Amino acid sequence: MKATIPNLDGESRIYAVFGDPIFQVQTPHLINPIFAAAGKNIYAVPFHVTAERFADAWDTFAAMSNVSGISTTVPHKVAAAKRCDTLTPTARAVGAVNCVQRGTDGRMHGALFDGTGFVEGLGEAKGRIRGARVLIVGAGGAGRAIAFALAEEGVGQLSLMDLSADSIAFTANMVNAVSGHECARAVDASSGWDYDVVINASPIGIKGTAVFPMPDAAISPDMLVADIASLTGETALLRAARAAGAATSDGNDMLGAQIRLMAGFAAGLPAGTAL
């Protein structure tokens, strides 16, 4: 990291990374070498921003002309979308952003690459999505983005769990509109655990004491288990999945597949253009 970040100068621009918690974020570690290789005087820096102080932090950074943009992670993706001046079509449909570009005029432009990152990050396992029975725990910004991408890939049935009934309703309606039929629904533990793909899109495992709702004993070797919260270490869910012999994917797979798109947008390029 030190080798890719020399002393800053007066023309340096900051790409802020907002999150709570923030210790697990990998965006600075991955994106700064991309900026450096492209000759961009931009540096990603993590900032611990709580939900209570998000609006204050946003207004402060949006007001500074040497800020190139903001990357948002848990729990800010939905809140950030509401404060953007413009949204890409995917961000608008999902109602969330994970990458924000600050224009030279101070306007904030939001984009969402999580869904693309998740699907492409699966590699060969991407083919397991079409027609699959999928459980997503977490219907916030990342969960919505993944659900949207799964609908575009032809998911068979999408079951949703979240503490917010409104978030589930939004996500289910969005998925059903994209897929053209009623394939998304709210579930709870009484619905059982007969799934092909299980995804944790919540902070469970990195924040608080909550335990993933699916019992370890319900994980089978033929499942694909993804935990996007797993970035700096193995979560309990992935540890149980690997012990059961299931295929797994973590948050680094998702981030790695979208990081160049994020870098391009942060550097002022049109959304979807890699740096």
C-alpha cells in the first residue's frame, strides 16, 4: 500500500469510502493501485461514518472540489442513492448506489455495480443461477442489487429475509417486475431450507451478535453459499459451508469483479467504463 501512495500534493483528489463498520473494507487496497497504474492522482481513503452522521459527512465531502467521489458500503447504499443528483438506470431501479462520482459542478452521480460484481465474481458457478432456488438474507442496498442481477440471469425462485418488511416488499416487487412473473417472496425459518444457492447480503458475521438464520446442519454439499460480508476473514457461515463441502463465494469475489468499473467512475469516466 505504501508503495502505491506517495506523498499527496495540492492537486490530489480523494475518493472517500463510507461505512459502518469500516475495518473490513478492501476498496482502498484494491483501487489505489489501479489509480496509480493509470496515472490518476486519486487516493481512496476509508472513513468510519455512522448512519446518524451520514448526512453531515455526505454534505461535507460533496462540498469539497478535490473529492472525486464516494464509495458506500454497509449500511449507506440506500441512503446515498436518495442524496444523489442523478442515478444510472440500475441504481434507480434498485434504489441504491455503491459508487458516487462528484462532477466538476458539484453534482453527485450515483451508480451501482454490486449486482454485476456478484454475478461475474461467481466465475463458472454463474451458470448455477438460472432456474435456481435462491435465499437472500438482507434486502438492503447490496441485497437489492444482487436480487436485480439474479432476476436478469433467470433465477427460478427468490426467497427473501430481512428485518424490514418494507425492504423485502421493495425487493420482491422489483424482482417480479424484472422477471415478468411472481418468483420473489418473503420467507422465514418455518419455510425450511431447501435451496440451491444461499446468499448473505447482510452485516451478519461482521457487525453485532446476530447469527445467520440458516442452521449449519441445513447446508448440503450441492449448495452454493455466498457471503458478501466476508472480506478480511472467514465468517461463521462460510466456515460451516466449507466444512459441509459446499461451493462458496465471498465478498472479495464480488468486489474484485467490479473494482475497475468503480475506479473508472471515480475517475470521471461514464458508468460501466473500466479504468
